Amino acid sequence: MKCIKAIRPSKGVEVGDIKRVDDKTAYNMVGSSWAYIPKSEWKLATRKSKNTEEVKEETVEQTEKKSYKKGQKPETNKNKK
């Protein structure tokens, strides 16, 4: 699999469009309209990034957990009866 990026507009394709195609298709497409790009650039374009607020909330929740010593039972969940 190869990642390619449009460098010229054409029918149904705008400049900067990124596709991931198999090697044979990429070999045929790359030239005056398409160029190879690294996979990391494709990942950045397609993956959704997490909000920084969500990450901060997760770290706060993790630090509030209490550890227990060997032989002691952990605190039971308050929601369970």
C-alpha cells in the first residue's frame, strides 16, 4: 500500500487530496497529477485528534485512584449493591 497526494486538480479530485492505494495502482497514478507522500502524513489527515481537554480529564481521573497494600481488599464500587 502506498500513500499518494494530488498535486493537480482533475475531475473529482482537488489539489491536496490524499489517497491510500495498492502499489500497482499507485505506480500507474504517480506522475504529473499525483505524488508519493509518507504514511505519517496520510495518518494525520485521516485520523481524528483527541481534544486536549479530554486528555486532561483522563489524567485527573487516573491520579485519584488509591492503591492498596498486599492482603487488603480494594474499595468496593459504590454503585454496586
